[in-house]
Amino acid sequence: MAQRPTDNIGKYLHNFPGGLKLRHHKALSCCKPLPARYLPLSTEYCIPVSQHLGQPAEVVVSVGQQVKKGQALSTPGKTGNAPGAFVHAPTSGEITAIEKRPVPHPSGLNSLCIVLQPDGKDRWVELEPVDDYRKLDCDELIQRVQAAGIVGLGGAVFPTDIKLQGTSCLINTLILNGVECEPYISCDETLMKQAPGKIIEGALILCHVFKIEKVIIAIEDPMDVCNLELEQSISEFNAGDCVEVIRVPMLYPEGGERQLIQVLSGHEVPAGQLPISLGILVQNVATVAAIRDAVIDGIPLIERLVTVTGAGIREPQNVHARIGTPIADLVDFCGGYTAGIARLVMGGPLMGLGLRNDQLPIIKASNCVLALTHADITSTQPEMPCINCGNCVSVCPAGLLPQTLQTVIRAENFEALESLNLDACIECGCCDYVCPSHIPLVDYFRYGKGEQRAQAKEKQESDIARLRFERREQRLEKQQAERLARHQRRKRALAGSSSKKDSVAAAIARAKARKQVLAANQPDTNSETGKGENS
Amino acid sequence: MNFSRGFNNMGSPHLPPENTVGKIMLQVLLALLPGIAAMTWFFGAGILIQIALSVLFAVSLEWAMLKLHGKPVRLFLSDYSAVITAILFALCIPPLAPWWISLIGMIAAIVVAKHLYGGLGQNVFNPAMVAYVVVLIAFPLELTRWLPPRGLAEAELLPGLLQSLQTIFSGHLPVNLSWDAITQATPLDLLKDGVEQNRMISEIRRAPVFGNYGGRGWEWIANFYALGGIWLIWRRVISWHIPVAIIASVIILTLPAWLYDPSSNPIPLEHIFSGALVLGAFFIATDPVTGCASRRGKLIFGLGVALLTLTIRLWGGYPDGVAFAVLLMNMFAPLIDRYTRPRAYGKPR
Amino acid sequence: MTAAVIILTLLALIFGLALGYAAIRFRIEGNPVADEIEAILPQTQCAQCGYPGCRPYAEAIAAEEAEINRCPPGGEAGIKQLAELLGKDIIPLDADVGIEKALPEVAIIHEDVCIGCTKCIQACPVDAILGAAKQMHTVIATECTGCELCIPPCPVDCIDMIPTKIDITNWHWGKPIPITTISEIADTRGEEVA
């Protein structure tokens, strides 16, 4: 049998091109306190319905309805085959509104949210624990994961059930991503220290169900104590023969799925394909812990560990926050802002999302609330022309030419972007961070990507419009020709028939002909006005 | 308790870059200092006067051009790019060259090569080398008046600071000196003439301007340039690719000829440690704007510079060819960049 | 002299044959210029250019019978692309044919007013209106090109154009605004907004 890309995985560490060594600022918040504290109940929770990639979900509750903690509020939409995920009530209480509200999104636009007023009792809905996960099969597991609304908690929030679907028997290696390569964020490290058992058990569940041979827990080099905690937990579960902890050197953006695979296996995931094509499944450690909770205890994903940190926060720490909690409540819990606060970010400093205000809710993707001060974010130089220094090229983990891309996008030459592989850009921000001319490169790339997508969509729409126009023209021509033919036939018949008998026969023949024409036309016209026409 | 705060939301990343164009150029300036000191030691204070003159002209012209273009003057003056251009040019011309050589050179560099092409970041050709080539072709006489390095008997005659000033501004030497008495052919001149006259290398090298492995004085100046250059590489201001490619290519290309016939081919070290090769390798060919950005591109760029320099030295009309080689490779840089694009992650080549 | 004549004749013969062969071997079917022009046109089929659709307009441009500035839906960007393709100068949109809309629009039928006359169905160039005689009509929003051809025939004036909404699903990042002075950095990067 040919060698599989995963055969030597983890044996040697490889390099990925580019990357940055950053000051990681994790000591600010990491494991302070351990275990992390739970946030008290807020006065209101606002749960966005579509927190994940894909179709908006279908709301299954109504205004005024009393719900219990863990009750499903919306289900994945049935429209189309795009992925969606369940969302659940973070506590018991009354649904006070289902309306469009601001959500953490770069556009600042509103999106459908379910607003929940807690009754303070925090009563659980009836949970369905499983006694022995070994009895579960693939489909049951996926179904439970879906019902728990689990999405990738590393930040990409791709619905986990979709990721698991169709992977059975194809994967032989599970990589648990504990590499929090972005500065400041420490929620995964905190989780690995306070609940390593959950992670190992979750991994064992996936191993059992998907017949995975090998599990690699990748952690960053400086996370030293983690190592011990995880090892101890592995021996408690007697999983030493299949689970291995590997420390990878600290280099941003090593925590990216594709970069991590490259580091561990030396292989690249081919463009347009998923890691499954290499026989690898990558899951964030927090996601796996959530899978464990969902499978064994039946607990849906209604809370997550959030790092609240940065020089703009008085008491940086990790907290357990329910999905839908206003960010301001987290900040208050951590002692409030310091005087120099200048920017609030959801996520890390390199890929995080700048927030317009702190009334936005925590969503499943919120791994970090980062408050940066003037000193952190003030640039020392305005934007200057590119001097082609090549720093961006040497740090790009995707092997792109950021400086060329930038000039092409500035010139709005969007057609050239494809040959420059803009789609391979992961927006990690490395190029931006090393640019001596302070060019907002990632901003340009996001703009270029957006335009590229919009143009592709426009092209597709115009192609459909052209096709429909052409079909219509053909149809009209055909009808015209038929009408003409009919007219001539009738004329001829009238001229040729003198007796009454003849005219009757002619009328019958005409009716017959019309019927035939109609019958021939019918399916045609139907399909042409139908909506589901494909191009 | 629940007060709402608004923030400005810009796109990520939220940390501004630490590096600036000014910082890069300032480090290049610092790295040039040992070389400048060595040059002054060997060739006298004329070097410093030339640097001062060129910098003065360059900054004034830069200021005028920025004003004309309506660009922010302070910002672009504080990037020090004009200063670097001026110093690199001043290091290439003879120490007692008349003042208008700098002026004409800087007009060619700052006005023509830089701002007519669109200013910082837009120029196709290395401004310092454009300036040098313009004056070299236009004023060959003034540009060949190199002085004897310290340590040679003739060097005792060299004018001091005041006399140098006087010479540079008046164009005439002090009464007791003549150009013939103090002008000295550079090692590369001698080598070229000697080889053309079919003399043995060992015989040519007996001339006093030759040092241990390069030209007398020149070899030490080159060492100090290399010192600054290595510091730049260590600081990651420049990458190692271009200097290494140039020096390695020169060695690889000249070694076989020397091994084959040492009597008519100079030792590779002679090529490296005479003339402007080390300065070119570390400070001129590494100009980012006019060079290549990708690693492979830089290696090819360096190889090209080495190849062209040797071609001009051996078969061309000028004793040294670094300036022409750099300018010719500048033309190819975009093409090289185009064909050395790195492979994107997960994409086939 | 004779040799030269013979050589030149032979050369002429060889090149002639080569050209003749190439003309047959690499012959292009159809009208490639019109195809390329049509690919740029937005396919709204609105006929604002004065031709009964995008294809006829493309053919007219290819035949140099029409200017490239008669397509309001394509707008400035479209004119620019056409100018690049055909090597012509960029000219402003002809004001007589209409103005470029800021946002793409789709038609909507006020269904309580519609009397089911089918006139709009006949007018729609892309069959994007559903309905039958005496039945209420509706616009298939995803197929509507926003050509406005259905509006004039409507006897009860029940069709409106509404701009397509920008929401979270179709929003994308705009072009970055360059920061040129230090004071601007303080304004946009440092200061608190609200």
C-alpha cells in the first residue's frame, strides 16, 4: 500500500513558509483564576440566530414564550444545502423579542437575534445523557453534535456536524489544535489546564466512532504546564498508545488549520480541498471538549471560555460566559476599562474583529475580548508608498506576493487576482504587521476578495439573464413562425374549399393541428418559465 | 453600570507595524559609517566634503520636488532615502572631484531617476547609480582622478581639509601640486591595462597600489563595508540573498580561470576586494525599490549583477562595472519577479 | 537578378500557402469581438441603449455602429472595460440613455393592486415574472435584472423598483482609505468615536 501522508505525522516537525515571532502577552490573563469563574446572570441575553457560516437558521420559539436553559431556539434552516447550526437558550426565561439587532460583524449591520430575559432560576431543560458512548454509531454522534449546536470554537465557527459528516473511515489521524498562536488569547490554554480530561474523553469519543488510529494534541512550546496536565489525563484514560501531545515552536500563524497540518505532516492541503483529503481531521480543543459535553451529558453549547484581556482591562482573566451575554458585562466583571482604552476587539490583535461598541453579544466565535490602548494601536508613521522591501513576501504563510496584490487591487484590476492566488490568503495579518510603509495590506485583500466574489456573482447572474433572454427570443420566434404557418394554412384551406363539407373537414383538421402544436409547446413553455432553470 | 461605549472599528490587524521606512534607511546609514570612516582614513577629508555636498544638494532637490508634487515634505524627507542616495553617490566619485559633479549627479538622481518616475517606491533605476553613470559618461576626466591611498609615497602630498575644500570649489589644485603628480590609477585600471598588454598578473600586482589580496586601502574599505552589511543582515534590514549571490557568483565564475592560468587571471579575491563590488553587493544592489522581492528573485538578481560586472570588467570599456550591472539588472527586476513567484499554499506550481 | 526574382517568388508562394493554410486551420467561427463585448455588458436586457437587448447592442458596437457609452446599467466600470477591450477612449455615459443607479434594483409587484393583465409578463425580457391572466403576478427577484421594462405597460401602475438590500450575507469590505498624515492617524486610529 502506498504511503499515506499521515504515516509519519508528528514524528518530525516541519516548517511552513513565513510566519512571525510575536510577543505573546498571554501571562496577562492566562489561568487567572483557575478554574475560570462563571459570569453572573445578565439582565438580558441577545442570541444572534446565525452565528456560523451559512444559511440563517429557522427560529422555533415565539415572543412571550417561556424557555428553559438549553432549549433549542432555532434550528438550521432548511433552505438549500448550506450549513447551519442550532442555537440554544443560555438560561431559563422569557423570549422578549425576535428582531434585527447589531451583531459582531465587520459590516456593523443588524442581523436577526432572539432576545431572552432571564427569570433568574436557571432551570435546565431535560437533558439526555448517554451512559456509554461506545454504543453510539457515526450517525447518532453526528446527530447529537448537531443538536447541541456545536461549531468550531477556534474562531472559524464552521458547524462541526457538517465537518464530521462524510468523514467516517476516511480519516486516520485527529489533530487537536491547542496552538493559540495569536497574542493575548489564552482561553484554550486555560481549558487544557482546568479540564484536560474533557478534551481527552472527547478525543476518545471521536476516535471510537470514526475509527481514528492516532490523536495528536498540538500545543505551543511556551505552554509548558499544559503538557503535564494533558499527559496525566492521558494516562488516567489509559489512552497513551493513541494520544500524543506534541509541542510546536511558537510561530504565528501556526494555529491555522492548514499551517498546523504542514508543520506536523510536512504536507500541504491541496487548494480547494479539505484536510480530509490527507486523512486528517483537525478540531480545536474547546470544540472537542464541547463534543464530549454534548455526547456524554447532553449539554448543548450555551457557554464558552472567553479571554478578557489587554492593557485596556483592569483585571484581565478568563471567564465562562454564556452565549448572548453583552460584552460590557464581561468587561464589568473584569474590573472595567482602564483610562487608555482605545479599541475593543473580538478575537486576537491580528485577526480579531474591531467592535463598534460593547453592547454586542458574545457569540460562539468569541474566544477573546481584547481592549487595546492608544499606546498599543497608535501608528508611528502614516501610510507611505511601497518600497518593495519584500518583508511581506518573506512572512506570508500562504506563499503570496502581498506587495504585488496590493498594487493590483489598488488599480482595481480584479481579473488579475486569480492568477496571483488571492484566494489562498488567510488574512493572518503578518504582511501588514511587518510593512515598513504601514500599508493596510489586509484591508486591501479583504476589499479585493469582496469585489472578486461580487463580480463572480454578477457574472453568474448576467449569464443566467442572457440565457433566459436567448431562450425567450427563440420561443417568441418559434411562436411567430407557427402563427404565420397557421395563418397560411387557414388561407389555403379557405381558398381550396368550396363545399360546406370541405370546410367542416378543414375546421376539424385545424383544431387537430392546434392541439398538436399546443401539446408540443406545453412542456417547453413550462420549463422555460420555471424557476429552477439551470444555466 | 451598563454604560455603552463606542469605539472605532478598523480592520485587523490591530497592532501597527513597528518598523518604518525611516528606521530602515537610518540603519542603512549607520551601517555605512565604518566604510565611510575607512574611506576617509585612506583617501582624506575630501570624501567627507563630497558627502556633505551631495547630501545638501539631494535634500534641497528632494524638498523642491516634494513641494512641486504637493507631497507631505516632512514625512518624505524623514525617510532618509535621499540622504542614502547622496552618500552612496559621494562614495563612488573621486574625493577631489569639483562641486558641480555632485550637483549634476544629484539632479540626475533625485529629479530624473526618482521624482520623474513618481517618487519613493516608483523609480525603476537605482538613483545613486544613475547619477554615477551620468557623471562618469559626461565627465570621464574628473571621474578618473582617484588619489593614492594612505601608505603610498605619493599620498604624503595629499591636500588637507582646507586645501581639499579649496580644490573642490575652485577646481584647481594648490599651486605646489599637479593632477599628474597626485592622481593614481585604481587597481582595477592597472589590472585592465596590464591584462590588455598581456602582462603577467604577478608582474602587474607588483605596483604599489595593490595590497595583500585587493587594492591597497580598497581591501580594508571593502572589509568595513562588509562589516556594516553583515550588521544589516543580522538586523534583517536586508536579506542575505543578494550579497551572497553576488560574491559567491564572482568567486565561482572567476575561480576556474584563475586555477587554469593564475599568471593571466587574477585571483577571485582581487575581483571582490577592488573597486565597488562589496559596496555594491551590500548597499547598492540591495536597494529594495529597484530590486526583486522574492528570495529566488534576489538570488537571480545577484547572479546577474555579478555576471554583468565581470563581463564589463573583463571585456568592457570601463575598469569597473558594478554601476552598469546594477542598472541593467534593475531593468530585469520586474521580469525576474514575475517568473520567480513563490508557489501559493496548496496550489500546484 | 534572376536568382533574386526566383527566390522572392518562391518565398511569396510559401508564405501565401502558409497564410492560406492558417486561415483555414485557425478559422474562428462567429463574431468573437461581439462575444467579448457581450461578456462585458451586464445582460440587463433593458434596451435603454436603443437596441432590443444586450446581444444586438454588442453586435452594433462590434460593427462600430454604436458608441460604447450607451449602457447605463454597465455604468462607468462597463465603459472602462469596453474601452480597454476595443482600445478606445473612456467617455462619459450618454446622458440621453439614462443614468447609472447607485445600487442594483429589482422590480416588485404590489400584489393587492395587480389585476392580472399579463402585460408585464410579455414585456419582461428574461421571463422573470410569474402569473397568468386574471391571476396575481409576482416577480422572481433572483431572476429580475432591474431593466424596468415591465413598468410602462402596467395599466394600474403597481410595479415599483426597489434597491437590493445590503445585508450581512452580501456585504463586503470597501476600499481602504489611505491615511496620509500623522494627525489623521490620531483621528481615525486613536480617538474614541461616541
